[in-house]
Amino acid sequence: MLTAAETGQFESFRPKRFAQRYGLDPFLSLMLLLTSCFGLVVLYSASGQSEYMVFRQGMHVLVGLCLMALLSQVRREVIVQLTPVVFLVALVLLVAVLLFGVGAKGAQRWLDLPGLPRFQPSELMKLALPAMVAWWLTRHPLPPRYSHLLIAAVMLVIPVGLIAKQPDLGTSIIIAGSGFFVIFLAGLSWRILGLLCAAGLAALPVLWGVMHDYQRARVLTLLDPQSDPLGAGWNTIQAMTALGSGGLLGKGYAEGTQAQLKFLPESHTDFIVAVIGEELGFLGICLLLVMYGLIIGRCLLLTSRAEGHFGRLLCGSITLTFFVYVFVNLGMVSGVLPVVGVPLPLISYGGTSVVSLLVGFGLMMAMQRTNRVLSGDSS
């Protein structure tokens, strides 16, 4: 028989109680660590056995995990109070990108400030926007009124427009989705949702008019990549070839021809899942999907346990945005969706991206701690 003290000690090690008391969720933390390590192994092959690239990505993963652990200790009240400040800072940084940002490959998306490493402010907005929309909507009774939804829509449109101007279509879509998910989870009526869908369809001709030529080419080659096999269809054709040639077990680690012989473009970033399919086969893809499924499933459970409306809206948005990341990347690599430059989360090379993802999970874990209920943010 266990004594009362031993029983209390055992209870403190249960994942739910552990997360509420210490912030970190053991299962989610373990899955994020395993997925990130899997990504480093794949990156070594996808980058042409570049130890430098793997080392840099590993350092970014370490920084992201440390920030995740630190943020998981922050009280919910502090996060709520700092949300407007962080949103304004992110907005100013996006304006700074358009004024004096650093360009690469025809896009101006980075800031290179003295004393700081080069970074993408749009990654900060991926967290700041849904948090700000959740902050605004939870200041008022839910479901939100039309006037409150209108202001939330303005909060969403401004940063999305700034990011699309860089241009960065993929990130602007992800950020727009993260803000919309908050609005939807806050109690958006199906009537308004139907009107928004109709407005979106009506706006397609306008969107087509403002798209760049290379973006239009990606859409046109979606249904028939062979129409431009050496141009806009090249990426999709090579990615699908790599995926199909892997078979069940793959060609072997670092033995893939498409990536190793440089036929597959951006093999270490947007198209890294094609490297997994070619070298590790269908089973390698299944392993990755299982890890993603466990992460998303755990996040859904944590969303249901989050404290207050703000916590549940923010956690729900982070979870759905992570799912969209995975869905869009797999869709564009397999030829189901246009190529929009969305990296595979925790796998693709990119320091700012992996850090922002892990910071988002840290915010999610912080929402699990038992805090006092904020006025105007009842649970």
C-alpha cells in the first residue's frame, strides 16, 4: 500500500498534473524532440552531407527547445498582457522589411540588424497575429459581434498584405489561416462563413491580377506539370519522381539519385519530404506521418484543457496552423497543391521557422498551467 505522501508524489508525475505544475508537457516535448532529431538526420542527406548545415539547424533546434521550456513557465496573465506589444513590434518589423529588408532570390523577407542574426519578421507574426486576434475577441462576450469581427479582420488583413508584398505567398496564406482559425473557433456562424467563402471566390480574379508571373505559372502547371517540364513544372515533376522511385523501403539513406545528383531543387527546405520518400520509402513517410499525428493529437488534447477562452483559442489556432503546414507542404510536393514555398515543420532547414514553431508550442504549454481566471476571459 502506498502512503499518502507517496500517492501525492505519484500524482505529481502524471502528465496532466506535471504540465499544470511545471509547464512542460512530457509527451509533446518528447515527440517534438524526436521529430526534430529525425529532421536533422534527413537534413544531413538532403543537404549533401553538409555538417555545417546540420550543426546550424541543430543549434536552432536547441535554442527553440530552450525558449519553449522558458515560455512554458510564463503565467497566462503575462502572455495576455504582452500580446498587443508583441503584435505592434511584429507589425513595425514587417514595415521595416519593406523599407530596408535584405533580399534573396527575388524576395525581400529578411532583416539584418546590427548585433542580431538575420531573421524573418513574418515568423514572429505567425504567433503574434493569432494571439492578438484571440486577445481582442476575448475582451468581449463570445460569440463575437459583427463590429468585433470587422476589427479582427482588419488586424488580419494588414500583416497579411505586408507579407504578400515581400512577396511571400506561402507565409501570407499560413498567417491568414492562423488568424482565421481564431475567428472560426470563437464562434463564427455558418452564415458568415458562407458569405466569406462567396467573397473569397469572387475575389479570385482580383488575386490573379496581383499575383506575380511565377506565381501564376505555378498555378497553371498544377494540373499539367508536363506543360512546362523545364520551367514551372520542373519542381513538381522531380519531387513526384523522387517520391515514386522510393517504393516501400526506399533506395537507402543518402543513396537517392534525385537529391544527391541535384535534380531535386530546394531538397533541404521545401522539398525535403521527397528526399524522405526516395531514400526511406513509403515506410519513412509513414513514420513521419505517425509522429505528426501524435503531435497534432496531443495538441488537440491540450487545447481542450487550456485555461480560459484566450488559451483555448490560441492553442486551437496553433494546432490547426501546424496541421496546415504539414498538409500544404505534402500537397505541393505530391502535386496536389501549387508550389507556394511552405517548409515541412521541424524537418526543413530554416532557423527562424523551427524556432517560431517551438516557441508556439511553448505558448501552448503555458496555457495548461492552473492560473486565476482573468476578468473578461472566463473559462
